[in-house]
Amino acid sequence: MSANSRMTIAAHVLAWMWLNESRGGEVSTSERIADSVNTNPVVIRRLLGDLRRAGIVESRRGAGAGWTLARAPESVTLLDVYEAVTPGPLFAMHRAEPNQRCPVGFGIRPVMQGVYDGVEDALRAELARTTLTGVLRGILAAR
């Protein structure tokens, strides 16, 4: 199984957009963002669509087309980003119901769901403490 990188790419996209805007760029194009991420612009446009639906970015059409941040970076938390780009819970249960006559099959779901709920709560709390401003400051400090 491979890890999902949508959250990391979304944080990259938003940090790049904020840096671009802070340096006088009016809009960010998916092509320029994709160059930074080193991926296809279609991947970036799909992700930006999720972020737009969440009210984090806006798009402009026509002359000067591109993307802008819809909210101030200090008001965007990584939890906002996570909720915009993550399609469901972090962990899932079996696709088929385990054998309820088996002692493990009978008890595995409630036990694991309790663990997963705690992990999800901790993840959400940590992501809520970090803003886009904090991410970009950390990036710039790393240089």
C-alpha cells in the first residue's frame, strides 16, 4: 500500500500560492504550481477544485486566469486543508463483515474503531494548531 500524498501536495500548493501572492503575483496558474510540485497541471487543477469547494481558494477565468487564496493564510489551518482533500476517514474497517462466530471477528471492529477514533481526534487536534502561515514560515526557515 502506498501513502496518500494529497495533503502534502495541497499544503505545498497553498504555501506556493501565498508566497507568489506575497511577492506581487496576482494569480497562480496550475502550470506554475505544477512546476514547483513536479507533477502534471491536471493533478494540481483537481486538487485546487477540492480547495475551491472548501472556500480556501478562488479561480479567475478569462484574461489573467488563475487561482488566488480566498482566505488569509493565518486563518487557514491544516485541518481545513485535510478536510478539503481527504475523501474519508484515515482508517477503515473490513469491507466485509468479519465472522461473528469467531471471537476475534466478533470483537475486532469495536476495539479498532475506538483506537481509530482516538488517532483521528489527535490528528485533527494537531492539524488545527498549524496554519498556512506557520507552514510557510517553517519552509522559509529551512532554507
